[in-house]
Amino acid sequence: MEEIKTFRNMVKKQKSYAYFLQLTGWDSHTEAPEESFKRRAEMVGRLSGDLFEMETSEEYASVVNHLYEHIGELDDELAREIRLAKKDLDKIITIPKDEYVEYNKLMQRAQKIWEKAKADDDYESFRPVLEKIIDYKKRFIAYYGSEKLPYDVLLDEYEEDMTMKDYDAFFDALKKDLVPFVKEILKKQPKRNDAFRKATYPADKQKDFVRYLMKVLDYDLNRGLLKESVHPFTWNTSPDDVRFTVRYHEDYMFASVFAAIHELGHATYEQGVDRRFDDTLLSSGASMGIHESQSRFYENMIGRSRAFWAIHFSELKKCFPEQLKGVDENDMYQAANKVEASLIRIEADELTYPLHIMLRYELEKKLITGALDTKALPMAWNKLMKEYLNVTPESYSEGVLQDVHWSGGMFGYFPTYALGTAYAAQIYHAMQKDFDIDQAIKDNRLADVKVWLNDRIHRHGKRLSPKALLKKVTGEDFNPDYYINYLKEKYSELYE
Amino acid sequence: MEEIKTFRNMVKKQKSYAYFLQLTGWDSHTEAPEESFKRRAEMVGRLSGDLFEMETSEEYASVVNHLYEHIGELDDELAREIRLAKKDLDKIITIPKDEYVEYNKLMQRAQKIWEKAKADDDYESFRPVLEKIIDYKKRFIAYYGSEKLPYDVLLDEYEEDMTMKDYDAFFDALKKDLVPFVKEILKKQPKRNDAFRKATYPADKQKDFVRYLMKVLDYDLNRGLLKESVHPFTWNTSPDDVRFTVRYHEDYMFASVFAAIHELGHATYEQGVDRRFDDTLLSSGASMGIHESQSRFYENMIGRSRAFWAIHFSELKKCFPEQLKGVDENDMYQAANKVEASLIRIEADELTYPLHIMLRYELEKKLITGALDTKALPMAWNKLMKEYLNVTPESYSEGVLQDVHWSGGMFGYFPTYALGTAYAAQIYHAMQKDFDIDQAIKDNRLADVKVWLNDRIHRHGKRLSPKALLKKVTGEDFNPDYYINYLKEKYSELYE
């Protein structure tokens, strides 16, 4: 079909424009000077305007629609691509260009306003922007005219086919089993040798240890690099260019080390995607949830395991002989898994983490339906914090202003963090059937883990939907019990 | 005129595409991972192909030609822009797109081949590529069909309106006055306290000193940044984003420090261009020669002056108390101006530097006319080295393979280095009439120098041709005597 060729060429062109926008994003988040952003916003506006025109052009729409009508005649991969293209097209084509441009401009401003509001602990200075963003979200959903519920449209953007119904079932299970369990654990205050958590760890030595971790986890430096930024993130344009960042907290080394292992999980995923998807819509990871499953697998199942520190603690100690004097690998394992009722999501331990997500999910749901307005949001936040973790923020920056997501219009994103973490437990269970993971960690054979994940998950890119992929990998549908059992088992033992 | 609006919009669009290509170049030269280049070449090929199409489109050509016909009715700045646009258009429009794309692909390969040839000291592996590049250059000149001599076409690309006749006169003056003077100086071997030149200087301390220099020279870090790369360079997209790089040579600190001051000269120029040129063809510096005049002014007239080290040597000593034990500011001044017959251009001192350029100019001229072929090139190189500096390279990498320029197709570029250095002396003479420069340096009032240069040179961008600008700044046409006299005076005193 001639249309296939046309489609391929158009996608190729769109991807090349996206490539330059992505590269600009990398620069913006890692080193672009303060005063460069004004002109940059204009430049990005122009190129993304051109990209928007391509993505909504009559020619592109007609070719996608034509292929969609003939989807039964296409091979599986192309059919999958056309399905994804059709979904994006149907959504974006309903948005008037002016509004799209205005929204993107707002996004650029919003982030700065949020940053300032957070620094000043001034929710009211951010509230009107938040209001506008929610308005835009609702309006775009209305343009789209889907039969789905509005919040379901957003959820689907971050995790294909996931709905409130699915998430409610997941979070209800967590609420039922985990909230009381967490409260039990929090009551226990075992005496631990863990003062070293708060020692001072020089950044350059932390960097040495992160470099060591890159080797241990088999990250390919010929196809990526390590850099610093305020918020750690992974970035990629193709499997041959996958970068990640870390921030070195001198007063909290644990945050840097586990963030590095987390990002290495994301980065290993992207380095493992098959290159043949480069110029297709199937490049990059399957979904936010599947992506998070890989980062959490690395961070929690590997990085926070007893086996991991049994073999790698000596190297950490080499980097910090003073700070870790009198500390042994068991102390390290316990300290890396210390449970605390904290206010800040990104500092939360593995056990309390999903409760932070649950809270955000509940609030987003109500913000989008209109059951909650932005004025009442901070108090609603605090109420749920009290309910789930029995702590109360004393400032907006420790509460409702703490995350970047809403200022970036990312409603529907948060739940994928908890979902991905739960996927990781289910994947762990499946992998365990094939080989003894702890033994592989202890033998420093993490390449085995990587090969397994690569074969079953990484290399496939977006070839399968997240639901189909999880089923293929684990042999069953998503089941939160693996996650709940994993947490209960691990933390019962740690706090027995 | 409607055409003016169309022209403005088209230039704006071209500039935004160029912006992303430039940003990609910055990334390529500072941190992009090895394996990312293959896909990058494709991406750059696509976007620069789109840019080429815009630059050669019938619509753009007709609007430029129309405005060129009505140039008398335009204001000075627009007229200048149209003249520049017309010149570029007439040249680029004659090149078949396929050949243009092929040439650009060759450029990407050529650099890597040159790097390898240089590392392997294997001229023959680079020669066929060099041959091809020269062929392309000649062919493009033939397409252009100018009445100018071929090498004059190339010279004009790097320094508007400069011809072989002009350069011959300039280099003849140098040859006559400077070659014998250099030979005299080289005979003298005064006893000097300069062993510290070859001490080991840790990179992180060098970086501290470069940060100090940024403050002294009033570089605005809100509109730029300092980074490391193999070859130092300055990069900019607008006055609000001007970055530069340094390489820290632990075994030769002088190279890092003077390269930093040099790049700060370029960077200060770009930070000073008027923002109203951002979306015009008049943005950025006036020419390669004028640009080099600013970097050389900073590097030589400021950085290698007695006054500069009188005030800043104490800071250098603070960074390197061990290495500089027993060294005083006079030793530093002498060491910073030590004359040596060296083989490598970028390591050459101020006095012998122009002879390295003269040699390249002579050879390029003959390569383009065909009087010299690539086979005979290395020997011709060595012969001139012997004649001008009485030294002979013992390898290709110390001789004909040392510079990146030819592998990048940059024929006609070298002479602007010497020309710009000579401009700097003429500008120095003009500035000296307004205030005592040495005194300003000694008083740490380098802001005065910057303000003077900004007012007369930087802010004007490409508003004037380099010839017109130099005349406006100094009150006379280019005159190499200022340069020759400056060198003779300085080095006679240093080597008396």
C-alpha cells in the first residue's frame, strides 16, 4: 500500500522534529542558563507549532484513517502503531491550534510559578494557574468527546486501558491491607545502628559510588552519560542515547544512591529497546507503569535487598570509611529500609510510598470531576495525610506544593508510580520461577537479571499494550496481591 | 511593503531551525555519547535538509530578489540584511540539493577520519577525503559562477571583501618585517626563572582560577556557562545564551588559562550584541576577523600584559602555592610571553603565531588553484616550516594533520586568525587614545575596556561590514603596521 510508505515518511519526519525538542529539553533541565529561557520558549513554540501542524494535517489524518480502516490487513506491529496513531490523532485534532499553543505557553510559565510558590510557601500565588490548567484539561477532554469519563481519559494517557475502576480496585486492596499494616510497623521503634544515615557524604565520593553502580548494573556508557540536575531523571532519544541524572545530597546520601539505582532501571530499559523501532511509534518503553516497574525493580528488589548490600557494602565503605565506621552490611540493609511516616513523597520509604500515591489519586479524581476545588485542596491533602500516615504538613511546600506534576499538567500520572511498583513485584515473582534472584545478586550476576528483563520486556518497546505485555511476562493479569505480600513479608521480617 | 513582512517571517523560521541545529552541535561537542552519532547524523540531515529547502525555495528567492531590486528604498539595516541574504542566496541556490546533502554527510565522516588519521599519524588515510573536499569546494565555486578568483570566493566567506590581493599585502609586510625579527629573538636565550611552566597543575584548581577570570572579565553567568571539551570553543544562539569551553591541561596550565581568556573575548563579544538583531541576519559578530580581534585583544593585549599579572598573579599563586613557590609576577609575565619555534599552531606564542598562519595561507592558495596537490602537501608544509621558523615536523600529526579546519571544509578561514590579531593591535591603538589601558587593567577596571568595545563593536552585530566597522572604530583602514610595531616593541623590550 502506498499509504504505508506515506505514513512511514510522515512519522519519520515527526520523530525528527521531536528529537530536537527532546534534546532541547535535556539542555533545559541540566545546564541552560537562566536568561536563555525567554528566547528558547519562542524557538520551542515555533518548532512544536510546526510539529503540531504535521500531526494534525489533513494528509496525515487521511493516511492514518485509511490505514485504520484496513487494520485487519496490516501486520501486527503496524496495526499496533496505527492504533496508537489513531488514538493520538483523534485527540489532538480536536484541539484548536491557538489553544494548543496557549496551553503550551502556560506550561512553560506554570513551572516557574510553581517553583517560586513552593520556595515562598505561597499556595495562593500558584492556585490561579492550577485552576487554569485544570480548566484546559477539562476543555481538551470535552473537545475529544470520548464516551469515557473525564478522569479515565487522563488515566489512559499515562497507562493505556487503565480506568478509575481498575485503580479503585487496586487502591482499595492497598487501603484494606496496607494502611493498617503500616500503622502497626510505625508503632515499632526497634533500636538500630543507623545514625550514619544522617552523616555528611561528600558529593565527589558519592559520584564515585554511582560510577561503580553503573558498572555493577551493566549500564552502557558508550550509549549514555551521567550528569547532575535538581531532579533526577532519565532521558532518551534512541537506545543509543540514553542519559540519566542524579542529585548528590551531601546530607542524605541514601537519596542520591537509590535515585541513581532507580534511574538506572529506567535507563537500562531504554538502552534495551530494539533499534528497529527508532523511526516508529513503538520506540521507547511500553507505558509509564511498565517503565516504573523497571526502575522500582532496580531500586527496591535489587537495591534495597539484603543480598545487594551483602556484596556491595564493602565498596560503599571504601568510598566513605569515616562515615561508615562501625557500620556493617546488616545495618546498611536495615537503614535502607527504615520505615517512617514522612511528608514528602520522593523521600518516602518503600512501604509508605504507595500511600502517598493513593492520596494524590483520590484528590486528582475529585479535582477533575469537580467534587473538589482548588481552594479546598490543601486542607483535603492534609486530611488524607492524617488519615493514611498520621502526619500533618506544617507548610504548603511540604504538602500540596511539593510535586512538579500538576504544574506540568500531568493529571493521571501519579497512579502509575504505585501501579508500576506493584507490577515490579509481580514480575519479580515470575522471574523467581526461572532462577534464584537473590543468588544472582549475591554472585554479582546482575547481567542475568538484565538479560531476562531485556528479553521479556525491554526489547519489545511499545509492541504490546502494557496489559498484554504484563500478561505475556507473568502469565496472568495484573494482581496486586504479589505486591502486598512482598511488602508484608519483607517488612514483617525487618520489624519482627 | 508586504515583501518585508514575508522576508522577516521567513528569516525567523530559518533562524529557529538553525537554533536547534546549533544546540545539537553544542551537545555533540561537549557530551553526546559515542554511539549516538549515527542516529544524530540522520536527524541533523533531515532538519538541515528542511532548512536548505527554505533557504533555496522559490518563494524566499523571489522575496529576496524583489527587495534587492528596491534596496535603495530600504533603511540601512534592512538594506544590509538584504545584501547579505542576496549573497548567500546566489551561492546556495546554485548547488543541487543532492550534492549539498552529500557534502554535509562527507563533512560528518571527514572529521572522524581526520581524527583517526591524526591519532595514527597516517596522512594517506586522510588524503582521499581531503582531495574530495577540495573537489567539492571547487565545484561549488564553479556553480556559483562568480567573476572572482576561486580562492577569493572562499576568503570572502570568512571575511567579507577580503581578497588574495589584500592578504598578500598583509602577509608580505609580515614576512618582510617579522620573519627576520623572529629569527633574531629566537637566537637569544636569556636565563629565566620559568621552569614552573612545566609543573603539574591539578584541573580543579585551574577551574577555580578560570572562575576567577570570569569575574575579572565581567562575563555574565546568567547568560552563559563554562564547560569542558577537547577543543576550547565559544558557542551562542543569542546574547542571552553564550557558552564557552576550556580544556584543562594538567601538564601545561598556560594553555588552559590563555585559552580561557581567549574564549572569554569571543563570549563577551556575543553577550554584547544588541538583542534586536536576534531574529535577523545581523545577529552575532561582524566577521571571523573581527571576532578574532576580540578574543586576541583579551588573550594578548590584556591576558599577556605586564599590568594584568601585576594584579592577578597573587590569585594564581593562591590556587597553586606549591607550583609557584619562588615565582614572582615578572617571572609570570616573561613566561607567558616566552618565544619558541614550535611546530603546533595552537601552542604557539604571540610572536610566532602569525607565521603559522602565513604558512597555511600559502598552501591553501596553491591547493585551490591546483598549483599544489594533496600528495605534495606534507613536504610543502615542512619546507615552509623550515623557512619561517627553522623547525621540521617529524610526524604528520605535528605537521599537516594538526588542524581540524580542512577536514571541516574550512578553506579560507585560517588567514582571519592573523588578520583579527592585527585588527586587535589597531583597535588597541584607538582605545589608548581614549584612556590608559594599562592603568585600567592595573586598577581592575576591565569593565571600562568592555564598555568601550561594546559601544563601538559588540552591540552592532553585523550591521556594518568588517571593513566599515574597523574604519568607524579606528578612524582608518586596516593597517598592519600597528600590529608589527606592537610586536616589535613588546618583544624587543622582553628580549633586550
